[in-house]
Amino acid sequence: MIRIINLFFIIFFLLSSKAYSLIEIDITRGNLDPLPIAVSPLFQDDNSKRNSINELKIENVGSEISLVVENNLKISGLFNPLSKDAFLQKPDIAHLKPRFEDWALIKAQALITGKVTIENKKLKVEFRLWDILAGREMMALAFTTVPSNWRRVGHIISDKVYERLTGEKGYFDTRIIYVSEEGPKTARVKKLAIMDQDGFNTKYLTLGNELVLTPRFNPTSQMVTYLSYFKNLPRVYLLDIETGTQEVVGDFPGMTFAPRFSPDGKKIIMSFAKDGNSDIYTMDLENRIVERITNHPSIDTSPSYSPDNRFITFNSDRSGYQQIYVMKSDGSNVKRISFGKGLYGTPVWSPRGDLIAFTKLHKGKFYIGVMRTDGSGERLLTENYYQEAPSWSPNGRVLIFYRETKSNDKGEGFSAKLWSIDLTGYNERQVQTETDASDPSWSSLLSN
Amino acid sequence: MNFSKSFRNTFLVILLSLIVSACATKKTTTKVEGQMQGDVYTGTDTVKYLADGVPDRVFFATNESILTTKSRDTLRKQANWLRENSSINVVVEGHADERGTREYNLALGERRANAAKDYLITYGISADRISVISYGKERPVDSGSNPLSWSKNRRSVTVKAN
């Protein structure tokens, strides 16, 4: 009987939310009609403003947080944040009870309001999401953190709003690890760098004394595996981001490269090159046991696990040219999956498990694309002079990659930048970085 | 049949280019052609020397690690010189051009360096005197984005280790 009542409630809830929720966003299609949303500055009283200046050297951290939210929603391509100049209601009053007619007048369909206080070195934030057309509150949340975390607060609010309106997890409270590049093409200085997904809070993790390439996060985003030419020995390394501890992964008598973590974080999968042949190996991080996964005289590299750990995708030139393959994670059942025209490389399994993103080279152009894990349904998202190395946002909706420009005969005009594009092929945009940048890797969602 | 056809086409192209270059004042394009065979670099302007008459590098076709006749000739000279200078060890650096994915190019550079190393071993140089390192596309010698620049970058370079 109780069970039946519970079921009834669940059904009722589903029905009611369907009936009253007027706004929802379909993110599976290219969204050419982003949702108009008003992000009211989070209200902060005078006492709190003084504390804000003392703690953060920012006068109104409430408006700053709302700017973070606004920018996130805008770059997602799914929202159209409205100009604050048109807002008729003051932030504190709107937060208590918005006059829905006023917000409907400026064509807002959703409204975010909120309040921040800084007291005793604590930042308290509450926010609400309102459905303007239905005239009701959709969500209300409050949290407390240290004041220096204020940008993350903006990202967490963005994620909550995104999740409430799209039905899928957001990707804003995340970080990107990448390779920062400076100097001429023939003597490029490369450093590991990490930043928030929106380009803020950049930190450099290496000094640039040795060449570093292809950093990738572990599933908890606390560790990074990458290739370093420390002492001119190209080897796979492991770096703990918090402590800065670095260690070489295994003692291989040759070059190890193209590392990635397994989805359970227990192993590193990588290529090991010796005597002109590259094959794929794994190393268990706990017991340091090394396993050989492929054994073929061709180049086998760029391995990436499926999210359930059961399969591995990689590229190999065993057919004569670089193509994408899938095998079981013990190395059996190797199947070629790319059969289109051109060369295929850098396959990466989507966190949802259904797609593989890749780089394709055809007739002098580079493409970022996706295909199903059996190779069907190939879709090219973007074409350019040079671009490669896609990495998935944790919700599997966005890809980040790097793009290089052509240089002239004197080598001028070269640049390397990070770009992102939606899985739909829309919303392509440059990701801001302090320096030139390449080899991006997207972290998991830091808060959950 | 196809071969003779393409041969005839090539002949026509050469003839045409001769006519064009005769009309216009001499263009650099003919000079560029002269520095590549297929897409393997045959020029000398980035080449350094291990010793008098012993070039330090050999060049490869796109995506290839096969040694050309000229490359084998260069490597025999290196082997002779290494035999005469038995106290010197070398590192063979393998490189790729910028038109490939980074990780594949690291593997390709390693394959090229080993092709050169194996040839040196065939000519009597002990394997423990030769180490290899791949830089993939990370250390181009020519920073242009054109077929000639790329051909100079697809190389293996033998450098003294001590």
C-alpha cells in the first residue's frame, strides 16, 4: 500500500512538473534560439560590501558572481542573458518576490536572483531561479564557502541552472589543463598550465625548462598524466596538482607517450616505442604491473578507454595509413572502425559511452568529428587548416581542441589556440588563454 | 598505359613551365622544384656536417620512414666516419612535419630515427654507440607552412652525444 502511494506521488510529481514547467531546453539539437534569461546582480548589503573589500578587494562580489553566471550561460550557446540596463526591479526586491510582469516586459523567460553576505571570513550565497511565464520559483539553493571561492560559486550556480533547465549535468565548475606555448616555432617553450573552464585563475605547473606535452586528468581531476622530456628522456609522468609531486611512470627502456587514465583511475594506458615500433601498454598504478595490450609492427598510439573500462579505442597505421580501431581492454577483438576518406587519429571515447570524437585529415584540411563506437554515423563538426586533439566536457555535450594557424615563409603569423564546439556542430568559439595553447584536457565536474 | 600518360603529362607540364619561365623573368618556383624529389627534400641549406663531407641528416617522404638512395649514401658516410672515430657516440633524432597529429608524429619520428640507426648498424656501427630520440613535430628546423618547409622538417639528424 505504501509503495503504491509512493508511486502515486512520483507520478504526480512527474505530471505536475511537466504541466507547469514552461521552459525547458532541448540540447540535443543546435540551438539557434537561445533562452532569454535575466541574471539579476546578487544583492549585497553595505556591511557585507565593506567586508568584501577587505577580504577580496572587490567592492560588489554579488555583481561579480552574477557576471560569472551570465558569461557561462552565454558561452553555452543555450541562453541569451539580457542586458542589465533594461532591468526594472532592484536586486534585493526581486530576490524576495519578482514582479513577473516587469520581467516579462523585457522578454525574460527565466530569472536568477540572489543574495550574498560576507561575515567572519565566510561567504554565504543564496539564489533562486524563477519561471517568468509560469510566475513561480523553480529552484532555491544556499551555500557557504570561503570568500576566495567566489568564482566557483558563480560556476556552481551556472551548473544548477543549466541542469534544471536542460535536464543534464552542467560543465561550468570545471578546469582545463593544457600546454602553454611561447616563443618562435623552431624553439617553442612549453609549460603545463591549468585554468578554470572560463579562462580565469591560470596557474603554471612547470617552468618551461623541458618540453612537456599531452596532459590528461584522472577521473577525480587531482592527478595529471603527461609526457615530459626531462633530461632529454621522453617519458610518461604523473603529477599531483595539489602537492606538485611528480614521478615517472614505470621504467621503460625507450619512449613512453600518449598517456591517459583508465576511467576507474587505477591504470595509465600509453604507447611505448622501441626499435621503431610503438605498441599500447597499461600500467597499474598500485602494483606497477605492466601489461602489453597490442603487439603489431605498426604504430599503435593515442589509446582511450570506454567509460565502462571494457573497450579501448586507438589509432594505428596497420592498414598502411592512420585509422581508428576498437578492441576489448585485454587487447583482443581488434576492429577497424574508420572507413571514410582520409586519415583518422586521436580517438577519444565520450563520457556517455555512445560516441568517439576524432581528428581527421583529408585533402590538406583537418576536421574534428564524432562517430558511433562501431564507426557508423560519422559527423564532421569543424574544418580548418590545422586542428586536433578533442577532449570532452564531463557531460559529453562540448568538445575542446586546439587549432594552429598557417605561418608564412618566414614563419610569421603562427598561433595555437584552444577552441570549443558543441556536439551539435554549433557554437564554435575560442577559449581564452593567457598565452598560446594546445593539448587541452577537460576535468570532471569538481562539485557534485 | 597510365604510366606513359602521366609521363606525357609531366612532360607537358615541364614544357609549359619552361615556356612560362621563359616569358616571365625567372621565378623561384623552378628553384623550389629543384630542392625536392617527390616530396623528399634534396637541398642542402639546413644541412649541417658531422665532419668534412659528412652530412648530419637525411630526409623522408610524408608519413614514410623509408631511406632514399641519397639517404643511404649519407648514412654510409656517417658510418665510415663513426668507424674512424670510435670514441664518439651519437644520438639520432627523429622528426616529423607539422601536418600530423602530435602523438602519431612522436611515433613516426621514433620510427625514422630507428631506420637511420638500423642502417648505421648494418654498416658495422655497434648499437650501443647509437641512441635515438623522437621529437615528433616539436622541433622544426624551418618554420614555414609550405611543402618545402615541411620536407626539410621530415628528417633524422645524427648528433654527437659526447
